[in-house]
Amino acid sequence: MAVDEFEERLDRAFAALGDPVRRALIARLSRGDATVNELAEPFAITKQAVSRHIQVLEAAGLITRSKDAQRRPCHLNAAALEELTSWIDTYRLEVERRYRRLDAVLEAMEEQEK
């Protein structure tokens, strides 16, 4: 996969997660599949608005939809979330390494003062 394609996926996913309703939809889908009607229940917005949020999440690759008779349940794409987590972890681990080095320097300075 090209770097540009990966960067575009990251951009779409993070843009999609920038909205609190979409984050709540992801949180709900982390507990199991749900239809648009089920996802819309806790929100004081129209089902059409929820559908648009779902379309954004689907375009970002964070969820998928299937057809089950008359139902069209939404499913969380765990692999896409894992990809985001992996990208974040790369930077988190580097920052943690820097803090450990800083802690070691500060500890050595304290020892020298004693």
C-alpha cells in the first residue's frame, strides 16, 4: 500500500472521529452490531442525520454495513481502529522513551546534589 493511500485513510478516519456523534456511534458499535434505528435512539437528531454520520464513518472505513433480510446492520471495522491505534502508538512510544531519558537525567542530577 502506498504511503499516500495510508495517509488519506488516516485523514478520513481522524476527520470522521472529530465529531462527537460519530465517536458515540463508534463507542456503541464497539458493544455490537446495530441498525440505524438502534443507533439513532439515544440522539436528539433525526434518523437521516444519523444516516449521514454513518455514511461518513463508512467512507472513512471505520464501519461496514451488511444486509440481513430487511435489516442493514452496521459493524465496527476493528482492523481500521487497530491501524489508527498502531499509528498513535508509534508516536506515544517515542515520547515515553524521551520521558524515561529525561527522568534518568533528573535522577542523576539529584544524586549528584546529594
